[in-house]
Amino acid sequence: MEEERRFLPYGRQLIDDDDIAAVADALRGDFLTTGPSVSQFENALAERTGSRYAVVCSSGTAALHLAAMAARLGPGDVGIVPSITFLATANCLRYVGADVQFADVDPSTGLITAETFADALSHTSVKPEVVLPVHVNGQAADMAAITDIADRQGISIIEDACHALGGASVRADGTMAPIGKTENNGMAVFSFHPVKTIAMGEGGAITTDDPDLDRRLRILRNIGMTRDPGDFVVTEMAFDHNGDANPWYYEMHELGHNLRASDLHCALGLSQLGKLDRFVAARRQRVTWYREALTPFAPFIKPLVQVGGCEPAWHLFVVHIDFGSAGVSRASVMHQLRDMGVGTQVHYIPVHRQPYYQNLYGQRDLPGADQYYARTLSLPLYPSMSKDDVAYVVECLHRVVGAGG
């Protein structure tokens, strides 16, 4: 009797014994939060991305929110966001009262381009303060071209790199640099959700080279509270008769949030970060296996187009399927694959189609985003998948979709 095959989700973490030991050591230590693991993880992440600073927080969504606050965005400001992304990329602007101008994407990659960025600029009557390019699926947007436009227009950049830790892209100076190595006063945001390249359980981070942004991010993730005597303004409370700062004293000058990450999460993140190159290499290998196995099924089932100018750190393996020509609905494909033990997902429903944003801004025609969404399906991808697992997924997909019916 054939051994029952385990379920293959679209993504999952890989936790080793040394990861468990790292968390156990943190549990035995003196700090469960705001302890040594936090700064150790931040230092390691900054080094890995080539950034001066890294600020860790409680989730990728929290990181986007912090970045929007640190950039001093608010009511009356506008940010440009590609429509193919997770909701949080747009929501972070709304959290601070700013407005969103959605940009279209390349229908073959899901990425914002210089052309769709410029088109979004032409559709807003207010000069945007910020653009949030999203490195979808682990591939990088063309940051050299986007930065060129942003610099000429005086627009700051917050890169949503939640899919792309461990990848690299060509920057404005023509060199290949790690994703997360920002330019000028920019920021890049990462997520360490379990399906991402490294896992913290929940966690996020912002990288930057700007010391002022680093300082603001740290204050804003901690309620908006500062203990730096150089910041104190209520001097009669802050200092004793000798002019020394009172040891208990703190001040809050603006509203922040509790978005800290714990030592437990950072201990796991630090252990996982040490395996980043291995994880990225494993994902790339599995993408290669998929591409080879899917070759006979073109053009009805096509792997995502790989872009130039970047070294992808594949977070998702996406195929584009001509469901109409195959004579089968996407829902039917997903249900049948699940019955065969294969989990799939759709990344993403275009954000400009969400009722909240349609109620705010009305209908917007973004054909590239709609075309990308109509064909997309994410198949299982994670480091512990075997070559036989990949072959089984492709076999099941072929059985369900067929070669064009």
C-alpha cells in the first residue's frame, strides 16, 4: 500500500534544533523582551543588508506603519503604492492619515515599473511625498529607474522588501547591492512571518542609513517615549538641583505605539538569519526544479517571468495559468489540488479593488494588476521540499489543469 503523502502547504517555516535551543536560552536569560537578543539581531540584520541601521519590531505591518510615522507622513500627504501587494503596504499610509495613489504593475511580474510609477504620478493632483515599491515574490522592482524618477520629483522611498530578504538588485549607481541597502534618506521594510525566508513567529524590521530616521523609529516603536536628556523640555521635572537628569525621568513628545519585538522572537530571528544563504539557495534550487518540470505545459501553465537587474530571493513560486483556455476555474483547481494534498494561494487581490479603497477613491482602471491577478496561483515553495515533492505538485497541477484542456 502506498504511503500516505504529507500535505504540502504553499509555504512554511523550517525550524531546526539550534533554533529551538536559541529560544530556550533566551527563556533562561534575564530578559524576555528589550534585552540583548534584540540588539544582536538588529546588528546582524544591518550587516547582512549593508545598512547602517536596522530597527526590529513586532511584524512587517508594524514596520510599514513605523516607517510611515518616521517619514512624518500625515493628512494631506499622498503615497504611491502598487496595487499588487498585501493590504498593509497601502494601509500603513491610511494609519497616519495619508492618502494612497495606486500604481499599475507589469502583468507578467506583478512589479511596479518606471512607466507605471510615472503614470500614477500623472493621475494625482498633489505631489506625492513617498513611493512604496514592492519586491513581489522575491524579485526586486527596478530601483535604479524608480529612484531616478523619485529623486527628480523630490519623492522619498520606502521599499516594501517583505518578500525579498537575501536578494540583491541593481541600484542607482549601477552596482548590485543587497535588498535593504537603502539610498539617501530611504527605508526598507522586512517581514519575518513563518512563510517568509526567515521566521521569527511574527516580526518585522526597517533598515536605513539615516541616523535621524533610526532614532525616530526607535522612539516611535516604544510609545513615543524618550529617556535622552538632550530631548527633555520640562527641565524642572527632568533635572535635579545639580543639573543631572533624574534617573526615572522620561518624556513623550509625540504619539507612538508599542511595536517592540521580544527577546524570544529576536533569538529565533538571529538563529534563522545565520541560515539565510542556505534558505535562499534552497528556494532557488526548487524554483529551478519547478521551471524544468513545467516546460512541457507551456503556454497554459507558465512560471512567473524572471526579471533582469536582480538576484531573486524567491519567497513564492507563482505560475500564470490560462484558466479560460484550460476550461477550468481557479477555485476548482485550488479545491482539487487541496484534495490531492497540495496547498495553493493567490497573491494578491489587487488592493485598488478592495471595498474600503473603492469607497475612498472610486474605481481606477489598472489593467496590468487585473491581468496579473486573473492568472496567478502560488504553488508550494519552502526549503524542506524535496525534488519528488516538486514533481508531485506539477503532476497534480497537470492532472487538474491539463495541457489546455
